[in-house]
Amino acid sequence: MASDEKKEVGPWGEEGMPVYEPIPMHEKIAYGSGTMAQDLSVNSIKNLAGPIFNITLGMSPTLVGHALLLMRVWDAFTDPVMGWISDNTKSRWGRRRPYIFVGALLSAIAYALILRVPEGLNPDGNLFYYFLFASLGLYTCVTILQVANNSLGFEMSHDYHERTNIFAYRTVFSQVAKFLIPYLYFFCQMDIFVDTMTGAKYVGAGLGILIFVFAMPTAFFTREGHAEQAEKQEKIPAWWAIKTTLKTRPFQILVGLLFATIFGANFHLALGTYVNIYYVAGGDTKFGAELQGIGGIVGTITAFIAIPLMTMISIRIGKIKALNISLWCIVIGSVLKWFCYTPASPYLQLAVQPFLRIGDMGFWLLITSMKADVCDWDEWKTGFRREGMYGAATGYFQKVTQSVTFALGSGYVLSMIGFNAALGPNQDPGVILWMRILFSGLPFVLGLGGILLLRTYPITEKKAAEISRELDRRHAEVE
């Protein structure tokens, strides 16, 4: 079998970092395409859970919260198992790509089914169980796709800065998904459909097709790194792999950053629809959904401009300093939300989008590249390549945090503050006030916490260079 390892081809770079052959552009594009499939499958149902199952079908927001939370509890079992399976797989097609193909196919089918809700289900009875079990099925399929796709990205290059370039392509496709997702509820309500649920069936089928199509380039046109090492590596005990991963210090810090940033960002997503509909748009669901979609367009345009800028900044000043800039953008945007989401000027909220999207885009671009560096740190400490377990573990913590925030934002918190969809635009003023406080204030506080936590992260560029040189020495001795 030909090696997929990237050999050292040039002089030593800054901070004594070895220089490796860059990944071809077509492989970066192919990998980014699969990320769009992954993001659509993971994030779109969370965005639609409140509007479809609460606002349209009348399910209690508490039950919506239960379902969103339970589907992530299920991931506590499926993600680590999938990571362990992928790390220990030996096949002619590699450790990752077969699972990307199978996961995409199953996710596409599951997504089409989840929005084909049978008529006549009791909103607080059978409808809840339909949503719960359909969600569990969907996220089982998504786990197969997501863990394999994340693991593949971590191992595509050894180069400290080339990893950021790879994930810049990934971020471009991720932003396309973020552009599409806010419009999904609007698409469900288009006049060409008899009603919202008819639209939801077509939206679900269309999303399923997109998930499958965009995952195929990743499955067929990328190369897996560390192929020879994976063939020789002994089978890794599952419990040891989980325990060692959770004890890795840089990984623990990244998980804390994920918690702080995802918690704030998902409260924005979960409550943003409600704030727009019931505060800014005065109860007009179509106008509120339209505002969400327009905001998505502005944010996506900003993100496309910012991706090469943040990549360049990262190369110039390092990942840690660039990530700090991204977190400050989130903090500033969170403050602006209090003033710019207003019924007096509904479109003023568009001024917030550049700050939030630059922060969000920069965070995911850099944090994912840093996860690949953690995989090197782990091999340096343990002698094993375990991208699958780190892909599973980070995916698990991301999804748990996402579900908890959506369960809170789209379910429990709405019930606690007294929101009642049956009242339409006639919500109590206190309910609206608490929506706005949580929508703006919580991401602000968590963003500041993330800035403080980042100061403790140990893998500087200098440390990464030291680790890379040592791993190259070990690999050369084995060969």
C-alpha cells in the first residue's frame, strides 16, 4: 500500500517547524464538501425543532427540550464507540472513508423521515415519541458520518499552518450550511405548499439529498493520513482510549472553550427565532423567519470575506492570538444584540451579524485546527494515533453542549419564563424581557469566560514544532 504520509520537503520554518508538502486544493475542497453534509445533518433539525414541533404542531416546549436532550445522551454511547471502531478499522479503503459513505447515506434517509410526521398525532403524546425516536435514529446515523469526517480532517496534514488552511476550506462549506439553515422554516412556509407540514416534507427530502451528495467527494477524492502507521498499530483497548483522552490537558481546555462558545452561540440560534417573531416582528411568524434568513445572508457574506483574513492572521500571529480575536468579536456582538434587535428598526439587527459570524467562523476554523495539534500531543505522550477517538470525543462534547443549550433555549427556559405559543403575539412583557436578557447576556458572559480559559492553553507554535520534530524522529526510526 502506498503511503499517504506527507514527507518533509523543505527547510525548517518559523519556530523550528518542519515544512511538509501542502495538500492539493482538490482534496481540501473535497474534504470541505463533506463538512457541509455533516453540518446540515447535525444543525438543521435543532433549528427546526422549535418552529415545527412547538409552534406549528403544538408540542409543549418542555417536551421539545426533553427530546433534544435525550438524543445527545444517546450520543454518550454512540460517539466513543464509533471513534474506537474507526481507529481500529483496517480495510483496503481506509479507516475513515467507508464510514463517511455509509453515514451519509443513512443520514440522508433518516433526515427525510424525521419531517414526514404522520397526521393526527397527539402533540403531547404520540408526537413526542415520534420526534424522539426519529431523532435518535437520525443522530445514530450522523455519528457514523461525523466521527469519520472529523477524524479524517485531523490526520490530513502534519503541518501546523497547513492544518489551518485545510480547515479554512472546511469553514467555507460550513458557512454555506449556516446560510441555508436559517431559511429552512421560511422554505417550509412558502406559498407553493398547502401548509407548513407539507413544506416540511419536501424540505426534509431535499436536505437528505444534499447531505448525501455533498459527502461523496470526501468519501472518494481524499486521502487518509498515517495509512502505514494505522496498518501496523496494535488494537487500542476501548476503556484505555476513553480514559486517556479525557485526561489529556490540552483537550480538556478545548472542551471548556467549546462549552463556552457553543452554549452562547446556540442560545442565539435557539432564542433568535423567538426574539425575532415575538419581539421584533410582533408575532408575525413569516416576517420573523424572513429576518432570520436575511441575517443568515449578511452573516454568510461576512464569513466568506473573513475566512482568508482570519487564516492569514493565524499564520502571522499564531492560532492562540487569532482565536482570542474571534472570542472578542463574539463578546462585542453579544452586547450589540441588546440594542440592535428592536421592533423600532427590525433590520438594525443586521449590524450584529458581522461580529457574530467573524467570531463564530474564526472560532471553528482555529479550534478545529488546534484539535489536530492535540492529536500530535497525544501521540507524543502515548505513541498511538487516535484521531477517531478525539473526533468522537470532541464531537460528543460539542453535541451534548448543543443539545443542552437547545433543550434549554427551545424548551425548558421558554417554559420557565412563561412562554406560551398559543398566545401568539400577546406574550407577557416579562417573558419578552427574559428572552432578550438570555439571548444577549448569556453569550456575553460565556465569551469572556472563554477568553480567560484560552490563556491556559499549552500548545504554542513553539511547542507544536518541538512535538513535530520528535514525532518525525520516531517515525524515521521505525521505518
